[in-house]
Amino acid sequence: MRDLTYPPIIWTALAGFKALGQTFQMSGTDHVPRDGGVLLAYNHVSYVDFIYGGFAAHPSRRLVRFMAKRELFDHQAAGPLMRSLHHIEVDRGEGVASFHTAVDYLRQGEAVGIFPEATISRAMELKEFKTGAVRIAAAAGVPLVPVILWGTQRMLTKDHPRDFSRGKTIAITVGEAMHPTGDDPVGDTAELRRRMSGMLAETIASYPAAEQPPGSWWVPASMGGSAPTLEEAEALDAAEKRERARKRAEKRAKRQSDK
């Protein structure tokens, strides 16, 4: 693919990381192959995970094409940028087109990024995974590489004010590849989640203690933090979904009344 936008975006991001005085704690990046199709599966704790997730493949000199919700592509400013980076539009109501696009990209030798949880985890733990990641990897015949991001939620996530103050550590942990065959997508998805859950626990444990005091809101409740539990987060997600539905209904009603 022809990439006119991606290189300057990377340079800008690297300059931004430096300006923010960020330290990167990275491990396992050699698991990202330097060529050929590969699907990278990420946990999702922040609105900036796309930016930092791509950095996991930087040592291998790969450009990651992320699968992202349609709303980003509909945005007046973000849409043209997303398309210029060859990211993949996902319609949550009808995902067949994005599935086939991702498989096509992978067969062409691209690196594709996916968030199996689909949405940001308020609990900072792994939510339930969709089976799309293992099904896409199996259909394309490519390795599925798990990636854990940690520290990104401290900058920009749900229910908390943004904080781009200097000196944060960003942890990126890349695990060994899985090779789904498509015979058991539910079982393979469970195995992917199991592996990533272990990676997440290890990443949190190795994160600088000085930046992660007991009770921190960005740490899971099960690990001594004050983030919502998975059950509490699920209730918050449901309330958010209802509010979005209400606003959509109001907009539709207003459009009808304006006609």
C-alpha cells in the first residue's frame, strides 16, 4: 500500500512521546514478524490505544492497519486521516465487510490491529472477547499476536479527565503468536483471553511502583486499585448504551419534526 500519511504521523507521535517525557517499558516486540501478514490483538483501556498500539510493531518496522468503529470514519477531520492510513472501518451492526477487508489486507502481507473487547474496559481488566480476531486470523492463515498496553489509560479514558502531564511510563508487552485454524473459534478465543490476562497481570506487576500507588483509579480492583469491578463496569457500559440510544432517538425525532 502507498503510505504518504503514515510516516509523518509516526514522526509526529515519536516527537510527542519525547515532549511528554514518556518512558517506554517494552518486551516481546520480536514476536512481531518483520514481513508477512500478522494480526495483532490488543487490550483496550484508552482512547489513545491506536497510537501506542502501533508502536508495538515499530521495532519490526511494520505499519499497523487498525480495525476501528465507523463513527471515526464519519468524523469530518478524523475520517480522511483514518482512510489515508488505510485503517479498516467497522460497522458494529454489520461486520461482514470489515471481516473480509481485514482478511484481504492480511493476505496481502499487511499487519492488522484488532481490539477483541470491542470497547474500552472501564475495569482496566479484560472484558469478554469477541471471536472475530481468531476467525480473521484463521481465514487469512496468519499468526495472531497478543499485545498488552498499560499506562495509556492514565492519559485519556472513560469517566476521567484527560491528563497529558509529563513523565508517564507506557508499558507494551507482546506475546508469542497463536495460530488459529478455525476449527474451534470459541476455544481459541478463550485461550487468547487467558494468555492476555496473564500478560496483563505480569505487565501491571512490573510497572513502576512509584507511578502506581495502591488504590490508583487506573488499576483493577482485583489488583489493589479502585477501578470499577467487571460487574460494575458492565452496569456503567449498559447505562452509557441506553443514554446513546436515547440521544439517537431524540435526534431522529427532531429531524422528523423539522421536515
